[in-house]
Amino acid sequence: MRRLWWLLVAGWAGVAVGQPTAPVDSLAILVDGSSTVGPVTEAVAAEFRALAPRARISVGVSGTSGGFRRFLAGETDINDASRPIRPAEITTAKDRGIEYLELMIGLDGVAVVVSRTSGIFLDGAPVMTLGELNLLWSRESEGLITRWSQISPRFADAPIVLSGAASTSGTFDVFTAVVCGKEGDSRTDYFGTEEDQLLAEQTGADPYALTYFGFAFLDHNRDRVQAVAIDPRPEVIDTPAEVLAAINARRAAAGKEPIVAVGDAPQGVVPSVDSIADFSYPLSRPLFFYVNRASANRSLVEQFVTFYLSEEVIGDPEFLLDVGYLPVSAELREAARRIWTNRITGTAFGGTITGFTPEDIARLYRTHAGF
């Protein structure tokens, strides 16, 4: 395979200007977007550069939303995305005449993590329900829930220290949609960044800190942090009555339904290869990159994307797991290749970013690919 790819790309020459309007023989590709997908694309780019050393592939990490802003302005060729394209972005693409191809390249889980020396959980078991995470992260909790014991007597009477994805991140979009019930509906008094490694290092150093990021950064920092097991039942909370009453008063003022507490012992699921693959982990998600249709006409982009979608890359579990992600099923890999080969533009998901079962994803994406 390496010999074949070298013959395809070794002879290219040209002036490097990596935009969709670049010359057909340009040696440059500009990629931006998700800090979660970025490591996958960079790893693929490194493999590709070994075959085509004159290729110049730049991989930025301004976040899925930040990357889409550049992509829809025609500044980049490819946008890495840790969520499907949103309705407003679909509208912008249509208004600006930008066609795009939606290519699914792997699976991930948003890991909620704490320090390996965490002092938050008095019984020693790092587990939280979706209801407890909602209380922790909801907009109504800002300035009100500031100590762990306000969420549950299972937690220490210590100050809450929060960090996580910046609002430009697809991880932020997915996390808030699942945990808070609405995309972007999050408290703002936390440290947000696209630097996931920094989040791991800071959280690992603080016994009362909690953060969230893609599974790869958990996998690569297990000496610093550990995963919190997530119970998908939002009603299982034992928050003190006075705290719950104060939260519900704020929710009522915001036109939201009250939180109803139902006592039970949390039974969480940790993110793992198996729990992400079967979506039993509540924060599992597919990963994508989007290619500008105009860029797809360029020789280097054609060869790079074809290489990316090959069985030797996204079909190789060892390669993806080494980076920290999981391959999608063979049928979805074939669907991505059909979308690319036939230049099928648009999205399979209609602007919805969460709430899909594995069966939903397979059905929608295969239909989009024309199966």
C-alpha cells in the first residue's frame, strides 16, 4: 500500500495555499476544528507525510464550532468535528453556496474525570448520575451550588472546582445537550479550554476538581485521572431538600420543569472500548470530518481523504485505539467511502447532534450514502 501511495503523490508540485480556492496541484491542506478528532487527523497526516514528504497538512484545534466558522467562510479544506453539523451551520453553508461531505471516521465517549487521588466521593466510588451532573453543570446552579456536599451527602463538604470544554467545542455541545438537556445550557463559572491535556493535568493535581473531555485524553492520562462512572437515570439524586427547592425556583423562573428526586443507589457505567461501542455509556458519540466539495477537486485532498478512509487506517482497530478512539462498523466505513467516492453532499442527521442509538446512526448514515 505504501508503494502505491508514494507513486500517486510523489510527483506533485505547486504553490501551497491551503484553501478551497487553491490550485488543483497545491501541496497544502488546511484542517481545523475538534480537539478530539485532531489527534486522529494528525496521526493520519503523519502516516501520509511519510508517503508524500512534500505534502503540507496543517491541523488546527479551534474546536468543532470554531472550526466550522472557518470552514463555512471558505478558509479551510476540512473541518474535524466531534458532533454532526448544526442547523445554523447548515443554513450558513446553504446561504454561502458551500457544499460539504460528511465523513464518519470513528467513535468516542465524553469522559467525566476526577483526580486519581480524588477526595470528592466519601464512599470511594467515583460514580454520578445524569441528574447529579445536571445539578452540577446546569445554568441554574451557577453561584448556588458551590460545594460538593450540596449535590449529595455521598460527596465531600469541599469547594467544587470545575473545568471542561470551551463553548467553541463540539464536546461542549454534546456534553451540555446530554447532561443539561439543551445544547449550550451550562453554567459559565468554570475554566473552559480546547487544551484537553491541560485539563487532564490540572484536574489530576486537585482532589476536588472535575472535568470532561474525549476518551483519548483519559486513556493517555490514567496516571493522573480516573473516569467517573455515569448512571443514565436523571431522577436518581439525593440532593438536600433546601438545595433542590432553590434550584427548582430558578428553573421555574426560566420556564423549565422541576427536578424530581428519586432515591436509589447509583449504578454507573465507565467509558471503555465496549461501553462506547454499544452506546451503553451515556456520553458515547460518533466522530466526523467534513470536506469542502470544492477542495475535493484537488489532487492532494483527493488522495489524503481516500487514504484516511481506507481500511488500513479507519478500519484498523490497532491504529485508532492507539490514538484513543474506536472504529465504526464495517458498513458505516463503507458508507463513508461511498459518500466520498460519489461526492454525496449534505448531512445524514438533519442538524440533530445527540440522542441517536447505534441503530439510528447506522440507518440514517446508510440512507444518506444511498444504500
